[in-house]
Amino acid sequence: MEDSGAILCQISSFKDMLDQVNEEIEANIQVTREIESKIVKCTEIETALAARESEADENRLCASV
């Protein structure tokens, strides 16, 4: 009987460790999502700036002709 009690205690300990690891994974996933969102925003800004730069270049070419 003592062995089964020790095994149950060990299982409970492993479950607690697994729960903690899962919480850390979930937190890391959330951080990753936030980073990905910021990357998308930066990409959108870069695209918009490139379009504006291209438009400005075209305007300069037309003005110099």
C-alpha cells in the first residue's frame, strides 16, 4: 500500500510540473502572437511607405520632364 501511495504522490507531482510547463507554453504562445501582430503592422507600414516613395519618385520624374 505504501508503494501505491508513493506512486500517487509522484504522479501528482508530475501533474503539477506538467501544468506549470503548459502555463509557460501558453504564455509564450501569447507573446509570439503579439510579436507576429507587430510584425504585420510594421510590414503594412513599410508597404505604405514604399508606395508613397514610389509615388513621390514618379512625381519628381514627371516634374523634371
